[in-house]
Amino acid sequence: MIPNLEAVFGNRTAACTLLFLQNYGSGHANRISTTFGIGVRAVQLQLQRLEAGGILVSNMVGRTRVFEFSPRGTTVKHLRVFLEAELEDLPSDLIVKYLRERTRPRRTGKPLVRA
């Protein structure tokens, strides 16, 4: 996706996972892998590594483990500032392609209008 972020975080999976969580606030492995076209297992391993390092926390929502940034620690706060700056500098085609999915629910019975 972005070579400089991949170099900073070590690999594409880590960079995409962190950008996804910064953009949406929380997420699970399957949604992250679907968004970026990365294997689910690679994303799961990255999420586990980041959780073990204290960067992320998780909780169960039904049978799905949902991850978000840890609210504690100054390192996480500085990392989020860095990620937000990187999100602002991403090319618009990448933002539209990867980071602008609809997250709000639709009203039941509302017709789907395609542009």
C-alpha cells in the first residue's frame, strides 16, 4: 500500500492493520483482511502481536474478537497522532478504495440506490 509505512512497521500487514484501526476505531481480523486483500491468518497474527505488545486491546462481541487501540499509555497516543497524520497524507484514490466503507446500518426496507 504505502512503502514508507511498510518500512516503519515492518510489513504490509502491520501497516494496513494499524491504518484500518485508526480510521474506523475498531475492527476484527476478517474485515481487515477483506478490506486489504490480505490473508486472515496474517492479520490475526499481527493483531495478536500488537495486543501482546500493549498497543491494542480486544473484547468479544458475540463470537467475534474485536480489536481497538489501548486507551492507556503514551506510546499509543503518539502512534495514533502519527497514524492520523499519515491518513491525512494518503492519496485520495487509496482512501476511497480502502478506507471509506459504509459503517452505519441501513433502515429496513430502504431501497439501495446506486450512483
